Amino acid sequence: MTKEAKVLVIQDIKEMLQDAKVVYVANLEGMNAAATSEFRRLAFKQNITMKVVKNTMLQKAMEQMEGVDYSDMFPSFKGNTALMISETANAPAKLIQGFRKKAEIPALKAAYLQETFYIGDENLTTLVNIKSREEMIGEIITLLQSPLRNVLSALQNKEDAAGKAEEAAPEEAKAEETPATEAAPEASAEAPEAPSAE
């Protein structure tokens, strides 16, 4: 590879890393062409950008990046390497784990997400269980909505109770008024009888 070609490859990797919040490095060594194509297809389907890279090129590109010091990952750069970039924190880990149901590869070399480095395949399960930004937002919204629902439900119950009390009040008033009007004629009927006794 010419020096110019190497510069272009490094630049391409840097562009992938530029705004990346989720960076995975996987080992695809031992995967045949068909398996690699299938893995690429599944990555594309899950919005994961994937590129098979040379370790030296990846390291040089990462060394030139500002803002993140990727040096913790460098010792894992051995053998065949695939760079995976995603918007979803656990998507590459789930892809690797799901693909390994058929075979022992690919393996996780390293990952960088949420300002933390995960080095080694033993971190795969941890990464699979990390919640994505969308999942966390959904949980927060649910938590915020729960007390609001309780308040609205309590207010609704209070309004229903007040409405029933208002409906019951006129009926009670009518019940109290009715005997009073009936008692008045009886009293007037008794009044004329008193003078006739003389």
C-alpha cells in the first residue's frame, strides 16, 4: 500500500470516529467470507457502521483524534479487526452475542462508550445489558408519568365523589321538605276543632 493510500485509509477511519459516541473493536479472525458478509449485513440492518481495518491504521487514526484518548484499546489490536460505530450503546454487543449463537466468533476486543473503556471479550455481557439512550429516556418518562397519573386519578376520584355528594344533597333536601308541608295541613285541620268544644 502506498503512503498516499495509507493516509486516505487513516483519514477514512478518523471520519468514522469523528462524532462517534459508541466505538467497538471486534475480532473477526476465522470467519469465512459468507459469515463475514452475513455479519456485515446484520450490522447494516441495525444501523451499525462497520469497517475491517488494519490494526496499525486504526491505532494511527485513533492517536490523531482529539477529545478521546483511545490508548487503553491499543493492546487489544491483534489479528483481524473490525471497527464498529453505532448510535445505540448496546447494539454492537447484541449483534456479536447473537451471531455467536452459531459460532465462537466474532469476539469483542474492546469498546468505548459513555466515556468508559471495556477491554476484553469478558465484558460482552455487561455491554449487552447497558441501556441505550432511548431506553433510559423511556424509563425516565415512565417514572415521571407515574406520579402524574396518580395525581390525576386522585383528582378524578375527588371530582366524582364531589359530584355524587351534590346529587345526593338535593334529594336529602326534598326528603326533609316533604314532611314539613304535610304536617302543616294537619295542624290547620286540628285548629277549627278546638272552638267547637265550647
